Amino acid sequence: MVVAQANGTGASALVVGMGELGGVFALALLRRGIDVVPVLRGTPTESIIERCPAPMLCVVSVGEEALPSVLDGSLRRFADRWVLVQNELRPSEWEHRGLPIPTVAVVWFEKKPGRDVRALVSTPVFGPQAAVIVNALSGLGLPAHVESDLERITFELALKNLYILSMNFSALVHDTDVGSLWHDHRAFVGQVCDEVLELEGAQMQRTLPALSLKLELERIITADPRHGASGRSARKRLARTLAAARSLGISTPVLDEIARRGEER
């Protein structure tokens, strides 16, 4: 395993998952003089501890499906230093495990292979290492700000999930950009949003302010109306969402119909 050396501040960080997003966080930390130890799939825990026995923080940038195995795995010893950056993230991920409140970044920038990183709006960051993350992202010219309230970051997580899920699912029927979805298929998108929000509230075990979230959703869409609505993981996300709905006993007739149409193609 290679340790990327920074400028000698003495601080170090683990980055678990070195995909496009993990690479952005690794570069941001390096530019602030923090040594980065990439944790790759199959990296022995003993090797990690030997090279980085007391990391300042541990950025977890694995995919949504891989997150539970990280939270329940050998790196749990660094739970008080975790920085979680996934889509489909909810407070239940740490609350149900009895873990300390982590640092959470609700990422509103994207990095595609072969392209520069691009921000939609400012990324809110909450938790014990929020200031470090905001400072690091600003070094890459990425807008970010500290959120000090847990309920506010819960709102931001719900908003990100609403954006990702409602746009992905709607695009499985109307394959276009987010602006066209919002303006040309508003009634349909609204139905999708209602089902997504009901499920989000159940999964977060909180009453979510649906109207405020929809108003913020429009703000995000307006920030980049030509942003593609579909995604490579849309069908997997839909399957996960429907499985969660069934386990919670929540009816999702619109999402069920989207899934049915996909099976017929």
C-alpha cells in the first residue's frame, strides 16, 4: 500500500475507497498538508494500523451498497473520526449501530472520469471534522460550508436523496435532463417525489418538511437544469428503494409502475 506524502504537518487521514469521489477528497486533504493513506479493497487492517495508527480523520467514500460492511468492519475503531460522503446516507446508519455522530458531507459536486470536478451548489458539512473538510474542499475551489445543527444536516441528506432518487427514477420513464423533467413532466415527478419523501421519513424515523424540500429541490434543479437525470445505478437504486418500502410496509404504486415498465423492456 502506498502512502501519499503531504507537506509535513504531522496529520494523516485514511481514505477508504479511491474512486472518483475518494480521489477528490484525497487531493483536497493533500493540498492542506495532510498525509493520505488510501485504503483499497483487500488492504489488511494490520497494514493500515502500522502506517497510520492515529489518523486525524477517515474518509469513507465507498459505494452505498458497500457502506454497511465498512461501518461494521475492522475500521470501526476509527468511528469517531469517520467522514461519510455517500448518496442515500441517513442518520440511521450510525444511530442504529450506536456509533458516535460522524462528520457528514452532503456532496454537491461531481467528478466523472477524464473530466474536471464540477460543483452544483455549496456542499454542507456537519460534525467534529467539518471545518477541516470545508477548508480542504475550498483549496480545490469547491464551495462548502459548515452546518452546526444535526436536524439541518438531516434535512440536507433528505434533499440530496430526494434529488438523486426522484430524478433517477423519473428518468427511467422520461430520459432527459433534470430541468426538462421538472418543467415538462412536473405532475409525474411530483408523484415520484411524494413516494420518495414518505419512504425517506420512515427510514430516517423523522417527519420531513415535504414542501420545504420540494422548494429546495427546485433550487438545485435550477442551478444546473441541463444536468443529466439518469444514472448508471438508477435501476439498482430503484430495487433497493422498493425493497426498503416493502420491509417498512409502505405503498409505492408509482415506483412499482416504473419498475414494471423496466421489466417489460
